[in-house]
Amino acid sequence: MKPQRTVVALMALALLVAGCGRDSGAREDGTGAGAPAVAGDFGTLTDVCKPGTPGGAQSQGVTATEIEVGVFSDIGFTKNPDFVDAAKVFTSWCNAAGGINGRKIVTNLRDTKLMEVRQRMLEACREDFVLVGGSAALDGLGVKDRLQCLLPEFPAQVSQTANTGSDLQRGSGSAVSENVNPYTGFQDWLINEAYPGSKSAIGMISGDSPITKVMGDKLNESLTAAGAKFAYNDLYPISGVADWTPYAQAIKAAGVKGLIFYGDFRYLAKLQDVLTSMDYKLDWIDSNSNSYNNVFLDAAKGSLGFQNNVLDLSGTAPLAAAGQVPAVKQVKDLFEQYSPGSGITFQVLRAFQSWLLFAKAATSCGDELTRACVYQAASKETSWTAGGLQAPVDLSKSMADQPRCFNVQQARPGGWEPAQFTPNTEGLFRCGFTPYRYRGDFGAPMTLADVGKSLNDLK
């Protein structure tokens, strides 16, 4: 591959994982000029952040007045600000409310620039208290160093097998799921309930990269085990193609009724525009949660009234629920206050869930602000909802071994709206399915034992 095409391919890979700069190590204290004191309650959570008179420093990254928190992002490569925006908004609000018992949160942006994951992790190991609300496409490159330096992580999103469900990691829902398919409930709904006629004619098209190919292989196994049959399965160059017509013609020729797309959502918009121009309408297109943003809606506006784009937010409350879920409205209000004009995407909502988990756990530790206390406090949340931003999950248990929830969104010309999937929890989610556990050898998440450590070493 020529150098220019290599760069384009890597950018497409990062956009696939991250959804849509500052220098690495950029430090922000999340304090707006002249910001008045505010209440530290969030949704159903009380005193997430609050003032206090903290004692002296007890851990790396903690002083008597500050807590240094690392935020991983590929922003220097993708220019995608989601995780940075979420960190700015959350810490601005939290610090205005008094911080963590009086300590101000300072974020260290760990800009991995796609390929510099290990370099940023080594920096985080030297400086940060914990990692919160971030993600990197090639996150598996840093997990060994993270475990060796006993650095807890509260990620917004994980990507590679080595890091997905790795030790010293706490997060919400499928953000840290082990070797299971967190979309099992959604996909069962698609092929058995909503569109049973599509079950024998599934199509899948994925970007030709190691990450997306593994994702495709996993989904092939899961859906085949559920009785689905693939009529079409293809790869496209991860850097994109100039003309999507041959792919659209192949999908039509195979009689595909339900299409799963793994890749940059901008490419999906181009593909379905071609399908629409051919007057070929599928029963459904799984756009995946990375397309839960206005950029996709704008790119696909020519076909939204014809094609049926759906996605699963995996138990995250949608923005359309702001009228009934105070926590969702609060996110929107905080963005309007601290980062007006910034988009609120699925990645932003996931990041906020992680920030809330960290802050609640850290506040509960009082003056004993250690990594061990924060990690253990987060692990004791048996019905975590992030104040209402998500369906309940039991963080004291393995995410692979507990019932899960899904909620379906459908793209309309006016925006993303809840689909008709018959919720059974809070009018937002359908809960109770058990995720499919993969049987193929797709690797395993890294553990403390892999690096000669144990939880007893966490201080």
C-alpha cells in the first residue's frame, strides 16, 4: 500500500472505533472563568462532586488540591473531539461543584495519534492517578504497561481483545464486556421479531482491517448460532472506495434483506445512497452505534426516508429521552453551558457514564483517596445507572455473566428516534437477555496474572 493510502486507511480505522487538537499531555483543569458554585448532584445521584478540606497527597497524581486524570484519545489523528469534549464539560461542572471533596480534577490528554498508544500509556503510568472517559483504536498496545503499573481505567469504549474486559477496568455495559456479543438482544429482535423475513438473507460488509475483520468473524458466529443465514459477506478497503456501485449491485444480486455495516459511517451513507438510487430497499441496515450523531444524519439525508437505519445503544438512554430522564437533560444543559456547539454523540454519553462512576467512587473514598479505594468502590455498584443515563448493571459481577439490556434507535429525516421494540424497563430499554458467548478463539483479555501481579498489589 502506498504511504498516502496507508494514512487514509489508518484514519478510517480510527474513525470506525472512535466515532467522529491538542498536543499529547495537554493539561486542562476544567475550570471556567468566574464559574459560580453549583450543586454536585447528577440525575438520581447526590453529591457526586462536592467541596471539602482534603488531607495531604496519598497516591500518584493526587495532591492536597488536585487529582490528575488521564484521558486517552486519537484526536491528533482523527480530529474527533468527543472524549475531549466530554472531559471538559464534566470536569468544568464537577470542579464548579467543589471537585472531589475539595480537590480539583485536572485532565491530562493522552493523544495517542493512533499509533502512539504505548508512549502515552508510559506517560500515564508516571503521572496519572487513573484513566477516565477515553478510548484508543489500538488500545491493546498499552494494556500490558497499564497493568504492570497498576493503573485503573474507567474507559468510555474499548476496542481490541487484549483490553476488552481486562483487569483493573470498570465501565458501563458493553464498554468492558468480555468475550461476548453485547448486541445479542438487539440482533435477536431484528431477525426473529421485527423482520423475520430477513433471517435467511443477512449481508455483512466490513472494512478490511484486523479489528473489523475480527468483529465480522465474531458476528458471523453469533448470528449463525442464532439460526441466521448469510447471503453476502464482503470486505472493502478500509480507506474507502471511489464508487460503491459494485458493492451495491452485489448486495442486490444476493437478495440481502438485512445489512450489517462495520466501517466509517460516512462510507455507509455513500453505499446506501447508491442502493437507494437503484431502488433497492433493505428491511434494515444496522448502522452501529458510532453513527449516532448528526454527521451521519446529514451525510445520509438523501436516503433516510427510504432505507431503514437502526442501531442499538446497548442500554444507554437516548437524547430523545431528555423530557423523561433528567440525567439526559442535564448532559444537554451542561454541554450548552460549558461547550456550546459541540455534538453529543454515543461516545460522549458513554464517556459521561465513566466520569460519573469514577467521581462517585472517588468522592466516597473521602481522605483515603487511593487507587485501591476508588477501584473497589466502583466494583461495589450493584445497580449502576449513572444517575439515569443507562439501564442498571451490576459492576460487582462479570459483564459476560449477567442479563443485559438493549434499546433500538431508528434514523428518521428529523433525527434519531426510538424504534418500536417494546421496552420493558423504564419505558426505554428491553432488559433480560443473556449475551452470546463466543466459542471461537478470538483471544482473551489481559489479566494482572499475565504480568505477574494481583489485586493485592493495588494500593
